[in-house]
Amino acid sequence: MTSPASPADEAGHHGPDLNRVPSAPVPAVLALGANLGEAAATLEAAVRQLAETPGIELTGVSPVAVTQPVGGPPGQPDYLNLVLTLMTRLSPRALLAAGQEIERTHHRTREVRWGPRTLDIDVITYQNLTSDDPELTLPHPRAHLRGFVLTPWSWVDPEAMLGGARVAHLAAQADDAGTVRRLPTGTEGPAS
């Protein structure tokens, strides 16, 4: 679905208006990860905070995945990751801002790229929108390569597609596919 050109588009910015509020709820996918502090409790709290955010209705919460760090400094602890599917009435930029505010409540700092973190919330997809905006690239520019996103996403939505490919197929081909495992049952983590 394409929106009419905004003044920013006419001024030379190409791409969707990321501040445009949808007229009806639209689907989106978020990926959450944490590897500092009480990561399972942090993810559980973040899922609850997102569910309580006006304009967001969660439609699915994946099982928690335990994954090795990808990129960043060596010696990091393993991550806990999960993927949420949702319907939202928020604009893409407002959805990003909501996630960043929740990150702040969990003392997220941005010091080292791909470094350890208390909480990371990424917007993976928003409806079928594509954007090359440096603040919010959609779909997420590396999601199609990351088993730690793709695998839990395929658990919560086995039919999910990304860039014309089935997410489960992309997950199986990801470089880190062999390092993604479900958090054992009975371990503290968000309810699925």
C-alpha cells in the first residue's frame, strides 16, 4: 500500500513517510534480545511493556532462543532472543520510539556496536513497507541473515515470509543456524 507523496518526498527524500499513522492496525514483527543481567526477566518485562503500550496488540510471542553472540567484541555471554508478532496503530517511527523507550527503562546503552546489552528491540518488518531511512531501515537490513531472529520468528509464525522467501527456510540457511536453541522448558522466560 503506497501513501501519497509527502512534502519530504517532493523535497528529495525517497521512501515512505515513517511518521504516517495507519488508518487501521497493520502487522509488524519485533525482535528482542538481551545478554546482560537477568536476561529472561528483562525479556518478560519488555514483552509485558510492549503489550501494555497503546496502539500495540501482540498476536504472537515466540519461545525464547538461546544464541551465541554474532559480531561485536569477543567474550560476550550468550543471548536470549525472542520474536513478537503484532498489530499496531502506531506509525513506523512511533513503533521504533516505543521500543527504544522500553530499552531505556532497562538501562540500555549504545557504546559498542553489537556489544553486550541489557535489552535490544528491533523493528524487523512493518506491514510490507520498505525503507532505506538510516534511522529505520525496513525490512531490517540483516534480519534475513540472522538465525537468532529467523528461528524464533519461524517458531511463532511457521508461514512467515521475508523478501519473498519463507522465514523457516532462511533460518535453516543462516550462518548462525546451528547455534540457535530453545531455552529449556521450565526455565524462566516469557510465556508463549
